[in-house]
Amino acid sequence: MGKEHKQQLTSRQQNTLIPDDVIEDILLNLPVKSLLRFKSVCKSWCSLFSKPGFARANFNKRRCNNHDSPILRHCYTQPEVAETIDLDHKAEPKKLDWPFRLSEFAFSYRFYSCTDGIFSMCWFDGNTISMFLWNPRINKYKTLPTPENFEKQVEYIGFGYDSSIDDYKVVRVAWPNPISPAPEFRMQVLNVKSNVWRTVHRGAPYAVDIITIDSFSLDFAPIKLVHVDGALYFVAKKTTTDSTQISVILRFDLAEESLREVSMPPSVTGDVCDLPLFLEVLGGSLHLCAGMNLWVMKEESCWVKVLEFNGIVEKLRRPLCLMRPLCFTEAGALILLDFITRDFHVYDTHHNTVRKLEVGGDKSFDEVILYSDTLISPSDDH
């Protein structure tokens, strides 16, 4: 082959190369499972996938898909029971690969919430309590300092992303004495980059909203603080001027670190004698399960009723207050979890039918958390 022909061939090969920015744009649209598999293709791809900017952009590209349905279920005292399942695609349960060393004294742990595929959790190891952020998909974690009197009082732990400073924040809502008529309400915030706790609110007139039904405490209830669009929402109790207790929805803005009440949907009174109120994030939007109805917040304090459960209570033969909405499937069905039996049910909202969803694996779990697959590392600068 002559020199001139070689030069022509080299020129032709260069013309057929795909530009790097086009390749990156294609990769940004791929699911995390594929990207992890492609890390071994070449060093440049492995390096690209490890960059915080790529991980964030990949997540933002795919977050418009509102039908992700992988869940993590676990038992507080049995780490070996923790596993992930994709409910929509009927994948087999997968045991978690713990990055923590399990000593003989590790007797309990708890997941508090999940944002962008990162879980906030704590680990009880003998007399020591450790707090972590962990992305099980990439198996990376960050150790957090434990706040004062941690787990010695009633408290909620939330976790969310503050885009105004490109940082995650862990939020703690604590009631040192929830039985008291005037409990000392306190909110603390930890910026993940600085890793320091600070108090932002103290003494607000709210109390813990312990969910009970017929004197049965629902410890298996949904996550207490839910994250939507830069804010954390939770249900609390408030004593009115006439000494009546009512349930209220509170919104904590992660950027402003301000706390305020959000209006209830029409016909939802907040009376503590009514059925309990559950907040969930379904399809990326804030939903409220109140009585026999499911509401979605379309914009600030604007609620729209999306479902009435009257037709399925008889089919389930369970009180609706013992059922937790988990997620929507790609087909638009709603997956429900039975608090007591740990069974999953699929409610076809179009045909008003319900069926039990057969899920393999161990049923001796205490909690279920919905999450998203991401490459975002809790230990990176974001």
C-alpha cells in the first residue's frame, strides 16, 4: 500500500470519528446500569463517569422519567436482609453490598431518606452511633458527625439538594420532650461540604405527629421528611388558640432555610381524630394521602385530587390507612404497600382493579424506601 493511499485512509477514518461532545451527549442519556458496564470500555469513559458534573447532568437528563420504581427494603436488626428490587420490571431482589465493616456488635441500622440516589442513614454499633450518606449503586459513602443527643429523642431526618450553593443538606427535626404540651421544637442543618451541624429554628409551636391507628403505632409509616424541588415537607401537630390539636403540613426551604405552613387540600381539615396524613413523592411531585383520597400539589398550596380509593377498599379487604402508595408504574398503575402483611399490590387506576404483586426475597423487612439509580457520590464536591 502506497504512502498516498495510507494518507487517504487516515483522512477518511478521521472524518468518520464521532466528536467527543456528541459521544458525551449520547452517554448522558443512558441509564446508570449501562454506564457502569461501559466504564471498562476505555480510561476516558471511566474518568468521565467519575466526574461530579457528568453524574449530575446524567441524573437531570433522566429525572423527567417519572416511573422509576426500584425500592430498597431492609430490617433494622438484620443487615443481611437489606436488598433492592425493581417492582416495575419484576427483577429478582439483589442483596446490598455493604461498604461498612459489620462487627459482632453491629445490631441495628436505619435509613432515613433518599435523594438523588443517596441515602441518609445511621448505624448502631455497640455504644456508638455513626451517621452516613451512602449511594449503594456506586457503593460510595461519606461519614457525617452525629448531632447532640442523637437518637435519644423523637426526631425526623431529611436530606435534600440546595441548587443555590450546589450542596446537599441534612436536616434534623427534633422534639426532646414530645409528650409535653409545649415541646421544644428544634431544627438543625448540616451542609455536607462543611460537615458541621448548626441550629436554624428553635421553639416553633409544633409537635411530633406519631401515626397511630386503634392504638397501634405505625413505625412502618412513610419517610417523615420528603424532598421535592429544593424543599422538605413533613406533617406535624399544632395546638390552636382554643387548645385544639390539628395536623399541619410544614415546608422547609433548603436555600432560604425558612419554615412555614402549607395549606391543606379542600375538605382536608387536619383534625387529628381523622385518618392519618401521609406525604409521598410520586412521579416527582408531592402527594398527600388523606382518608380515601390521593392529592397532588401542582404548585404551591394548589392541590388537585387525582384518585379516590373508595372502589378498592373492598377488593383489598384492608383499611386504606394501612396501605402506603409507593410509586407509579410505566403503565400508570399505582403500587401500594400493606403496612402489616408487607405485601405489594398493583392498583390499575384505569380499570379500577387491584392485584397482589408477587415479589421474591425475604419478607422480614421493616421499611421500604423508593430511590433512583445515580452516579452521584456523597463524598464529591458537586
